[in-house]
Amino acid sequence: MLIDTHCHFEPEDDAAALLAEAAAADVRVLAVGGSTALNAAAAASGAPFAYGFDWSDDAPPTPPPESPRLVAIGELGFDFHWKGPETADAQRERFDLQAGFARERDLPIIVHTREADDLTLTALRAADLPRTGVIHSFTGDKALARACLDLGYYISLSGILTFRNADALREVARWLPADRMLVETDSPYLAPVPHRGKRNCPAFVAATAACLAELRGLTLPALADLTTANALRLFGPRLLA
Ligand SMILES: [Zn+2]
């Protein structure tokens, strides 16, 4: 069994069909929010879900709903690829507010970071969250991975791992501690090889897992056992409820 620790459902998606397709492939799912619309679709999907507000808008994040299926706060985080450095303070404020929700609710966080290594590390350090969390769809270098691992965070690999130009990321993936790796799709985006060009879906997490298994010299079942145990350690047993 594999766990896709990061997929998004959009309001128009047939979540039940996507979850059934995933179950048929022996894939479980963590449905991740990030905006008002994504949070609603994640909560309505019936899967365990994460509730959060990413870097992309400015309205203050609202506290998460009460639900036995709520297993994380996120995604949230930092992006200087799509937003300019003048938004650093606003991005930090959004992060800090939601780190407070994670602390109050005793939940881990799901972190997006792109071209914002320093701000991300400063904020993670300052938040000093007891449950830590995961850096999702990791694309950073070894130095960023090392710093996040030292703070107690997990590193999640998406379909980008399979892309032809991702040698540097594959090098990081080879080197990660075995007890801190997760796999994800970030669907509907970033479909892994050999599914490029299609709409990504949770079942495709197997392609990323197969790539990671090969890099680590493991069989796919051994890699699946490892990453599933890691996901359960981070998100808790409700991930399979
Ligand atoms: Zn995402």
C-alpha cells in the first residue's frame, strides 16, 4: 500500500471516482487544501484532509473546522517564484497565524516552499512546532533538505522526481534518511513519467514510488512499507481511518 500524502481535489472533480481508482491501485490519499475552494473540496472528499491557506492570496486564514478526518494544517508556506519579495512580510504573517492553529490543534503542517529558502527556514525555526510537518513536492538542494531535516521535518517527493531534468533532485532523494521520506502526487498537477501530459491522479503516485525505490536500491513493496510507515508516524493513525 502507498499513501499519496498530497493531492488536491478541485470543486468540479468526482472525488469518489478518484478515490475508488486510487483504492483499486492500493493507494490511500491525504486530500490537501490551500485555498477556500480547495479546503472545501478536500473536506467534502471523504478522505483524511489538510486545511490551510497558501501564499497565493491575501485574505487572513480562517481556523480549521472540527473534524475527525482533519490530520494536518496546509498547505501553507512561501513562494517568491509567483510573488515578489515585497510580499515577504505578508507571507510570513499568514504562515505564523496558521502555525498557531497547528500548535493549538496539535497537528503537523504541510509546507510549500519555492525560491524562498531563507524565509522558510527562519519561519520554521521561529514556529518551533512540536509535531513538525513535511516540506511537500521538494525541489530544493541538499542544504535546504539538511536544514529542514535538522528541524525535524519530513521531505516529500512528487512526480518531479521522475522528470528528465531532475538529476539534482534524484541525488537528494538518494541521500535522504530512510525514515523521513514521503511520496505524493500534488495532483491534478505534475503527472509523473510515464503519465506526463495527462491529468495527474493519486493512483499515479506508484510511478514516483517506483522511481524512488530504484534510486534507493529497494523493491517497490519495501519502499511502500517505508514511506507508508513514515506518513503514519507524521500524520497519525487517522490517516487510514
Ligand atoms: Zn499542493
